[in-house]
Amino acid sequence: MASKEITVNVPQDLDPVYSNMIQIAFRDDEFTFLFLHQIPNINQAKAKSIVTISPKHAKKFLAVLQQSVAEFESKFGTIEPPKEQQAGDSVTMRGYS
């Protein structure tokens, strides 16, 4: 299948978002990603963005993310996961109805 190029217009007032934590929820017709920013050593996080996509797009996103991580690692080296998982690092929402 040939890739189609599209023009992406990014509004000038669109601010970048930094997220160091994510919650993922899903149901039969959608995946919802809640991007959060947690300040270290504080038991609180601020929601920065919510993105909802279809299951088919979630599957495509997974494939593209895996490919991007592989390309990153081939260029910059292996990404080592944290040795110990912090309490706030886990996914806290897994499914919803």
C-alpha cells in the first residue's frame, strides 16, 4: 500500500505538552489516553491532554511507536527500563464501560 503525504497545519497558538505519566482506558469502540505531568516526590499529577482514538488507530499507533523506538535505539542505544517501578509509574485505568 502506498503512503500518502498530507499537509499538517499546526496552529501558532498550539503549545507543546510534556507528559511523564499516562493512564490508558478502553472500551469496545475506543482507547482513551490521559497524558499527565507528575512532579517528582509529590503525590499529585496534572492532566495535560486527553486523546481518544479508535481500536484500529490504537493498533496502528502501537506499530508506529514500536518502529520509532527501534529506530531511536539503533541511533542512540538501548532504552533501559527503570530498575524498580515507582508506585506512580503503573497504568491505573485499564478499561471502562
